[in-house]
Amino acid sequence: MPDLRTVFCGLRFENPFVLAAAPSTDDLDMVRRGYEAGWAGAVMKTTSVPGSAVPLKYPMITGLTHEGRRVAAMGNIDLISEHHADEVCKRIAALKKEFPEKITIGSIMGSQRSDWETLVGMLEQAGADAIECSFSCPQGTLGSKPGAMLGQDVKLVKEVTGWIKKAAKRCPVVIKLTPQVADIVEAALAVKAAKGDAVCASNTIPALMGINLDTLRPIPDVGGMTSYSGLSGPAIKPITLRVIAEISRHTKMPITGTGGASTWQDAVEFMLVGARNVQMCTAVMKEGFRIIEHLKDGLSEFMERHQFQKTDDFIGYALRFITTHDKLPNISKGLSVIEDKKCIRCNLCYVACRDGGHAAIEMDKKRRPRVIREKCVGCGLCLAVCPVAGCIRIEPDAA
Ligand SMILES: Cc1cc2nc3c(=O)[nH]c(=O)nc-3n(C[C@H](O)[C@H](O)[C@H](O)COP(=O)(O)O)c2cc1C
């Protein structure tokens, strides 16, 4: 059996799957159930100093709909937990007592230096294994810039990380960054410069979820008004993958990955570009804690198939294959190959190629798509739109 354990900031996780800071970790019994189901750890929902106002607004969650169908993303205008640090510390202490082998992480957000210092002290005393610092709540406020996030100001990232590191006596400090910056590497380097132990990459993406065409009001509609949501779920996975890859390639900082992972395959992809473990939120909110069984089974089978004995055998493996466009090899042109037996005659490849590619697919009399070799460059559009797995492939054109 492959060994699913991972080490992150010196902490040993029994598998790489961690519950992200979210409603699922904002209740003691829910985290208990998550641990019993098999999650290796949890980041408690972000908390604040006792007495801080947390004015939640409802409805706070929107599903992304496209052409009438629910698609793979969710928006939220949630804030941090309405439970303050004193309550969260009690939960952490209880979880550490009941589940000493699970990794229980506190998540904090402060508005001034003394808040961060107080929160670090309280969490360390409660027995938290690590402290994650939210520099990336999309509903956050940064001084006079409403909606701006701490993670968007490199100088502040360095300064605040420095305060937190000075205050932390025992716990590793993990800074949760935002992908909504021009240069994620700069932000991660600021954490590194201030001796932060790791980064969490990389939270939701600020978004406007849509406009109701009957009322002409944006959603979620909170008494007729809205504010920007944090977009999460599978739709943001490619953005997170790039963010993790960039931080890995340029900083070598330990990374806990979050943003769009919902299957074991997604998690493995995060790890292949350098994440040491993977946090999930939207997938759990949609399908429940039980997905952990599929995650562990899938990871085990993947590792067996590739003969990886431990997670370190593949963490970061794919990074060597990422380069800049100018350094990509000049290979001869490709050619699209359509498996006739698998084709369901949906026409999608034909239309896409005709109006968005190289008009290199024609339909024969039986409405079967045929590739015109001289026109096809192997761009990949037909493969991207084909609904049948394995029906179209791109091969180097030997001709
Ligand atoms: C409803 C909701 C509440 C969240 N609350 C927090 C929070 O309190 N602190 C935090 O750091 N992240 C919070 N997040 C972000 C998640 O921890 C996670 O990083 C993000 O949703 C991306 O991962 P996912 O695509 O697996 O959902 C929240 C996300 C959602 C959907």
C-alpha cells in the first residue's frame, strides 16, 4: 500500500486532504464528523478578536449558472466566523484532545497589530498545530480601500507577516494569499522575507456572480443590493494551479493548496506542481465529508499505478515541464484524429473548426466529421469541444 502521509511545516498529515476554512469548519461537531470520516486535518473558519463585529448578510451563496445549467463554481459573500477566538480556541482544544493525530489549524484575521498578536497567543495556548492568516478575504477591508485585501499590498504582506512571526512562539505561520494580484511571486517572496513558514495558495477570486434579468439587480440580492462575491469551486482550479506552480518555481516555499480542487485528480495535480497538501471547501459543501473515501482511494490507486511509494515521490514532479512560451520546442504541425467509432455525430467539432479554427473539418454524406489534413494545424479546438472522452486526439502530422 502506498504511504499517503505528507509533511507540511514539520506537521505529519495522515493523508494530504484537509478541510479548508469554511462553514464546514465553523462548528465543533461538523469538524468532528469530518475527522471521523477520514480528513487528515482542518483549518477552522477564520476568527477574530473577541468583540469584533462580524456583520453577516444573507443570502450569501450563489451557484454559477450557464445556459440554464448549474456549472462548477460557487460565489460567496460570507465573512469570517461570527464565533470569536475565545470560542474557537475551546473548539481547537477539544479537537486536539479527542483527535490528537489530526492536524487542527487556527485561521485568523486582524485589523491592527495587536489583534494579530492577541490571536496568535490565544491559538498557541489552545493547542493549534499551525496558524493560517487570512490576507485574502475578498470582502476584506484594507484601511481606506474598501474591498482591498492585505494580500494585494506586498509591503503590508511583509510587515504583517513579520508581526505575526514575532508573536508566534511555537506554531508555524501560514499566510493565505490571494490570486488577485499582478505578481503572486512577489507576494510569496514578501512572506518569505518576513520568515513566514509557508503560504496557502490561494483562496477565492473576486467576482460579480450575475444579474437577474427580471429584476435587473445583481446577485446575490441582499435587500436589492449586492457586493462582489468570492468565486470558488472547479472553475477556479486552473488559476490556482498556476499560482501554486509559480510560487513553487520561484520561491520554493512550502505550499498548502486551495481553490477549485474537488476530486483526487485535482488534488494530485496541485501536488504535482508543488502543493504539500490540499484544502477543499466547495466540494465538501456540495457533497459532504464522505468524499474523503474517494479521495483516498483514488490517490492510492494513482500512486500504485505510477509506483510511487510516498507522496514526496511526486510532489513538484510536473514543475520541470513548465516554461515560457518562447522556450517551447518547435515541433512539426499536429493533426487531429477523430475516432469514427466513438463519434456521436454532434457536429460540435465541425462548427467550432469552421467558425473558430481553420475550417479543417468537413462532414461527409453520412454526417461524419472528416479532417482535411492540409488545413488542420492540430490547434486542439476540436478536442476541447468534443463531449466524448477519447474520441479526438492530436498527433504529430507525419506527412
Ligand atoms: C462560504 C465560504 C466561506 C469561506 N470562509 C473562509 C474563511 O472564513 N476564511 C478563509 O480563509 N477562507 C474562507 N473561504 C475560502 C475557502 O477556505 C477556500 O480557500 C476557497 O473556497 C477555495 O477553495 P474551494 O474551491 O475548494 O472552495 C470560504 C469559502 C466559502 C465558499
